[in-house]
Amino acid sequence: MKTRIIECVPNFSEGRDRNVIKSITDAIESVKGIKLLDVDPGEATNRTVVTFVGSPEDVTEAAFQGVKRASELIDMRNHHGAHPRMGATDVCPLIPIAGVTLEECAELSRKLAKRISDELEIPTYCYESAAFIPERKNLAVCRAGEYEALPERMGDPAKGSDFANRPFDEKIAKTGATAVGARDFLIAVNYNLNTTSTRRANAIAFDVREKGRPMREGGKPNGKPLKDENGKTIMQPGTLKATKAIGWFIDEYGIAQVSMNITDISVTPLHVAFDEVCRAAQERGVRVTGTEIVGLVPKRTLIEAGRYFLHKQQRSTGISESEIIRIAIKSMGLDELSPFNPEEKIIEYLVSPKSEGVKLTAMTCEGFAEETASESPAPGGGSISAYMGALAAALGTMVANLSSHKAGWDERWKEFSDQADKGQELMQRLLHLVDEDTEAFNRIMDAIKMPKGSQEEKEARAKAMEEATLYATRVPLSTMEAALETFPLLESMALSGNPASVSDAGVGALAARSAVLGAQLNVRINAAGLENRSEADLLTGKAEKIAAEAIAAEAKVLNIVNTVLSKK
């Protein structure tokens, strides 16, 4: 199942009273499944930026609880600070991290905004991607005049809030208004330069940032800035959309940097920005020596970067996630100034639950074997079948990767890389099924333990048993389907992969057949426990068909393998 993670970065109008701040973050953390990543209070701004992540459902609930607590503790009539603001919770953006689109976050934001207005009577504006009207994509439009302008704006059809728009009253006077929105992830990144010149760093920043630099008379650096008919400076745009950048000197490191905010990583991914800054620096006789990521990044940012640099090298991308991330780290010099630990810098790794116990797939080979040999009935044949399927996919992937950099086959690297990518995807699906099969067994045991005294309890137990048994039948069927999909890869590698590894493709076919037939036994034994016999017959019928296809596919691959081996 794909992990769904979003981030929320609410800004609360209190940066001095630590008790108030702690009470708000306690309310946020009271929602199970939430991971609080950062709390950043500002004395001068009298504002605290909180960052937390979790599932969409958990995050929106935690955001609501934080807004609620802030409305109880912060009185905007007494608030003063250097930062623009209009409410106790000034802004509350939702940001997609994994398995969720920006459009989905926008819809979640609108629902959250409506709930805040309905239950807390706080006027809410929807901004950025959640905006109902184009002008309100810009937060500054929603917050025009700040808190002090709310008496004039509230109740006005054009200027008032999207939800709970009404004349200014005592409730609004205390809580102010809130802007709820959705935006893409913002990456703060610094590019290290082999120069101490802030002027040169700034020049590189102006070359690439979206805003660019002022156009000057005669195109001369010291010429007067050109103005349009309205007296505004005419800008020459830079080469990177959705970026802001400046140059500065860092005493701590003794170097100049280009400091950049990438405001939309779907428009300008990190690796694209890196290459462009390198190009601009080189044109000015400067070299980028490394990169410093400020804060956290979504995993996809480094996966995309690693794949990009591997493609530039004409190397296979069908390798492990950790290896791809390592390539990204080394390619961009993320560890030049300090160690870059993916476990501490990638959001998904920080959010991964730590209390679920050790997964089977996280065990050593010896540990997995010993766990299987223990007195516990799980893991059993279903998990072993899924693992055999994963090994079959792994062998096919290995042959593809070896073939992608075989001497003399350079022009075929993309062909084999695509095959290896498919093998990696199948391997991950089957590894997931190793643990899911044990989860299926646990669901049946949970149903068995349900009380069965009253008629109502008996009916609830029977329903739970049927659902758990159906799930336990479908899991090994999924194993069969995924293991069957490894045969085209194995056949292709036996036919056209590195001849020195043809036996590996043959072993993969043997493992895939065993995975399919082993999982079929689990389908049959679990389907026998279903009350719905038509469903049971349907599932066992599918399993029989897959088993027959696997037997034929194995024979085909082994015939190819034996033919190749007979010529050696």
C-alpha cells in the first residue's frame, strides 16, 4: 500500500510565551500518528512556525486542534510583532510529501477551512492552490491590511473571508482571521562556491533566479536601471522558474554561497537547479563545490536526482533506493560541509513508525530462517512464497544490471535499465507481501479471539472471520500474480541478457514457479474457510489459471537457459 504523507506548517501569532506555544504543540501532538518535526519561535516577530507531518487524515485533524487551541489562548487585540499577521493562527498551509497530489491537498485545505469556520467561528481565507478566486492565490491579497484592516474588510462580499464572512464582532476581534491553503514543498538550499566573492555569488544568483536582474542602459553592469512607462524597473528574468536566490558570504565556512528557495519542486526539481547553478557559475569562472540542504526534503527529491545523474552516466537506475539516494548525495556534494544522513534529512524516513516491531523483511537471512523455524505458525508458507518471488525478481534485476554495463553493450544501457526498474518494482511488491501474509494470519487470530456469547457478538465474530479469511485468501493470490509477472523479465534476460548470467535467470524461473505454486496452496487452504462459496470458487479458479501459466513459463525459460548452456 502506498504511503500517504502530507506536511503542515501553521504560523501562530505567539513567539514569546513558551507556555502558550507548548500548549498549542501539545494539542497538535495529541493526534495519534503525528510527527512534530520543528517548532521555531521568533521573539521579534512574535510568531512561531510549527512543522508536523503524518497521514492526510491525521494532519488535518491535528491542524484543526492547533488552530482551536491557538484561538483559545491568543488574543489578537494584544498582539504586536514585526511579521505581517491577521489572526491567532495566521496561515495554515498543507503540503504534499508522498502519495498525495497538490490538488488533493487543496481540497483538504478547503474542507479544513470550512470546519474551522463552522466549529470555531473563525473567518477563513483559502489561498495558494486552494484559492477559490485567482487573486487569492497570493497570500498578501488575503492578508491585505493585516489584522487592523479586518473591521473594514469583514462582511464585504469582495474583501471578506471565503468562510464565516460576517461583520466584525467580538469573536473576530479576539481570534482574527486565518488563511488556509495548499502549496508544493519549498526547498531551502545553498550552493557552495570556490570563491569568497559575494558579488560573484550574487551575479550567479541573478543569472538563475526567476526574478532575474534589472535591465540597464546599454547593457552595462553600471548603467542606470531601465524603467517602464509606469516607472517600474524592467527585469531580465533568470533561467529557473519558481526560484528565489541571493549570494552571500558565510563566515563559518569561509566561502560564498548562492542561497536559493525552490518554491515549486515540480517546476524546478533540485537536480535541475543544481546543474543550472553549476553552469552559471562556470561561465563566471567559479565552481560549485557542494550543496547544503537547509531542513528536510521529501524522498522523491533525492530519488529523482539520483536517477537523473545515473541517466547522465548511462547507468542503470534499477538499483536499490538507498543506492540511488547515495548517488544523489555524492553527485550534488550534499555531504561537503557536514555529514548528510538520509535518516535525519528525508521526511518519509523520519515519519516511519518505530513501534510496529521488526518486519520480516528487515531481518537478516539467518534471523528470517530462525523465525520461520520457531514454534509460531507465522511466518509460514505464504511469506516464504512471497520471499521466493522477491528473490526471483531480484535475480532478473541483477542480470539486467550486469547487462547494462557489459563491455561493448553501451548502446543498450537504457533497454536493460528499464528492465531493472521493472524488476525492482516487482521485488518491492513481493517483499511487501512477505509481511502482509503474516498480517493476514494475525487478522484471523484477532477474529478468533472475539467474544461469542450473545447473538450479536456471534454475528460480529462471524463477519470478522469472513472478512479476515477473504483477506488471507487474496494476499497469496496477489503473491501469485506478482510472481507470475517476473517471468517476462527472466525470459528476456535468458534470451538477450549477459550470457555469463544465464544460469541466474534459470534459478529465478525456478524460484518464481515455486513462489506461484506455494502461494496457490495458501489460496486453497484459506478459501476453504470462506462461507461465500462462489467467492471461494472464483479465487481458487484464478489461482489454478495462474499456476498453469507459471508452469508453462518456467519450462520456456529453462528451455532457453539449457540451450544457451549447451553451447558453452
